[in-house]
Amino acid sequence: MKEITIETKLKVFDTIEDLPNAVSDLMKTAVDARKRAYAPYSQFLVGAALLLDNGEIITGNNQENASYPSGLCAERTAIFYAGSKYPDAKIKMMALTAGSVHQETLTPIPPCGACRQSISEYEVKQKVPIEIYFMGTSGKVVQSASLANLLPLGFDRSFL
């Protein structure tokens, strides 16, 4: 038997103001996207903003549906639109913010499992890491240099 250790390194910023200007601006764009989310059932709003290598910024937010599996998360809304509109562009950076409409969410909220898998598909496709920043509605912001940090041992096209 052999034991394997998997280690993830993340950076934590105390507030959005502590981020580099370009990241802070992208996160503020994600905050605006979060405020436009359609979440009448969960009351949990999520916003995403992507910076592409062509300079475009793409936003997304969660879109719920009475038939629950038919909704879509903010991250996938944004990356699928980016892939549709700019198929050759690479995603350089992603900013995410999430929280309840009933209370301030201070805990940074990372992408869900389905979104991690979808982001991984684009990271593998573009052969360049996607830098991901995530936060609640305020407070600390976590940075991951790559989606691979959030989804070790990921499943990708090499297994097919």
C-alpha cells in the first residue's frame, strides 16, 4: 500500500479592499451580478464575473426554476456563455460571491461540485489555470490559483 497526500494552498484576503485593483473590480462586478440573481425559492443569491484573455468581462448569476433541477448556477451561467460567445478565449480569472438574502454571509462560498467540474472542463481545455476568488456577501475573500486546487483528482477527457 502507498499513501498519497493531497495539499491545497489558498490565499485569504481580509476584505475586498485588500485585493489587487483588477481583482477588486472583478469582484465588485460579481457583486452586481449577485444582486440580479433569480432565486425565489432558495433566497440564496450567487454572482460570478469572468475576465477573459481578450479583455471581455462576462457575468452570470444563479437562475432558479420551480422544477429545481432545471435551474443553473452563476458559475456555469457565466462560463457557458463565455464558451458560446468567445469559444477561443481563455478564462484568466473568476470572481464569485454568494449569500442569503436574509442575513449577511461572512463565510467565503466556493463553487459547488457541479460547477467545479464544469470549470475544470474549461481549465483543461484551455491548458491554463483559472484563478478563482470567492467570498460570501462581505468579509474575507479566498484565492485559489487554479481550479485544480479545489478539485484534486478531477475527472477529465483523458479518462474517456
